[in-house]
Amino acid sequence: MKIVILAGGAGTRLWPMSTKEKPKQFQCLVSEKTMLRETFERLPFVDPKDIYICTNAEYGDLAKKEIPEIPNANFILEPSMQDTGPCIGLAATIIAKDHPEAVMAVVYADHLVQDIEEWEEKLRIAEKLAKEENTLNIIEVKAKYPNVNMGYVKIGQMLTTIDDIEIYELKKFIEKPDYKTAKKFLSSFSYLWNTGYFVWRVDKILAEFKKHLPKTYEQLEAIHRGGLIENHYPKCDKISIDYGIMEKVNPNEVRIIPADLGWNDIGTWKSLHEELAKNPDANLTKGKVLALESTGSVIYNEGKNLVATLGIEDMIVVNVVGFTLVCPKERSSDLKKIINKLNEANEN
């Protein structure tokens, strides 16, 4: 099995630690290691030569510095940001050159996975399905709270079991519901968070590109024949793998593998607190911090001087070189507003 780590996102909702110059996958958010390094180290059961890292060309040096164990040729550098659809298609194309029927698994450099044994077990089950049934397989997790920033899947009946692991049919994908709908999903066993952990054969997914994204497939074929990535990749459709492929495929060809991974997509300061704080009222702190009579807050300090808080509740306080952020925890998903304002100021 080939593992493809996607590491090209901007992570704007974790500003100011995550920036365009050094986004969240290259930051030490959940431990003293970067999130990319954490992702690589939770794959000890995979030979480094079978691990590929997809990232934007401007982050190539950062990625290579973080993961020197994998071959230089396994760093897939995107000349432009075309979203996850073309990125995954490009990885499949490159792998298929030497391994035309290989199974590839897509994982992400900015996710938190705490149960590595479960992670390996479910990847192996998905690999077995891909090899034996040539299906498109997704490892999904039960929702922990009504998250409106997550996509969901609705599962149908159980189709089979493999090594006592239940495998389900896919009913449909649901993109980022409103809070009321997400709350309903939470009480149902029919809806899971969509992690985006795909496992399939490279020839199978490329056939789906040919059927559903022919313009992109044409550019991927040109790259397969030896064309330069920088000439063809920017001509691909700018679209996610969910919209471009998965919502169009025959649901009968998809298998859902539920998992309990201790998982979260660390997309906001709020989600970071929910995953890592000891309880909802505990503070999550890093660096030189004094938090008095303060509860439920994230207080990160990368500076040398002390950051002190008194009497705050459910707040985000982040201090890095050049920037300080203070906002309610519930507003942490709105940080793009600050980024947009800063970008406007730089343009004027």
C-alpha cells in the first residue's frame, strides 16, 4: 500500500500560528512536533519509500526538511493550488507510472489521530477491499459534536464483515450542514463525519477521473506520458475530490468503514481545544502563560514575554512574533475575516 499525505492547505482559521508562509501542517500545534511530522510518525507500519507527500511547491523545502526519511522523488510539488481533486489525481498518476495497480491511501497532514492501532487495522481492511473488490473505500468516524464545519456521510445497511469489522454501504454525502441539522445527525447512528481517508487502486480512481473530470484526466494523462507538471497541472479543474469525483460515482462502488480513531480535523482553535483540553472548562496553554481565574480558553504564547489572563472564559489568546489574536472561542471559525482584511491592507 502506498500512503499519500496531503500537506498543501493554508489553514487560515488557525491564524496567527498558521500563515501562508508556514501553514498549520508545519506548526507544532498538538505536541512539540509539527503536524506533518506527527502524521508521518503514526505510519510506522509503512515503508518510507511507500509514503508520498503532496504539497505546494513553495512548501517543498519545509516538507523535505521535516521528513528526510522518504525519497526525494516522493515529494509531489504542486505548481498551483487546484484543490484536493487534481492533487489526488496527480498522486495517483505518479504512483501508477511504476505501480499501475497499486493501492493508495489518502491521509492528511493536519489531522489528529490518537489510536494508531485502530488506524492501521482500518487501513488494512480498506486495502483488502480495494484489492479484492476494487471498491472505493472511506474510513469514517462517528461525530462527537454538531460540527457545522465538517462534511458528513449517511450510511446504509451493513454489507459484510471482514475480521469482525463491519462494512457499510454509502447512501449520500452531506456538505457542512447548519447547526440544527448537525445536531440531528449527532443523535443518529446513520451519519458519520467524513474524514476524507480514501483507499483505492490507482487505476480505479484514474478511471473515475476519466469519467467525471475528463478535462483534468486529459492533463493527468499528459503528465503520465512525460509532460511537465508545471505545464499541465494548472489547467486541471480546481475542485475538491468530494465534489469532483465522490459525489458522482456509483454509490454501489463505495464502502464505508466506521472507525474510532480519536480523530479530529484540527481546523480551528475551538476544535483544538475540544480535542486536547482535559475537559470543556480546562485551559489549553502553551509557552510562558499565567492564567488566573480563566476557564475554557486556548492561550498559546510563542514569545519570550509572559502572557497573563485574568477572568476570561472561552477565549482564544494567541501570541506569535508580529501578531497577537484575541477572540471568543466560538468565533474562531471566522478568522478568515481578519486574513481578508490584512490582505486588503497589504494591497493598498
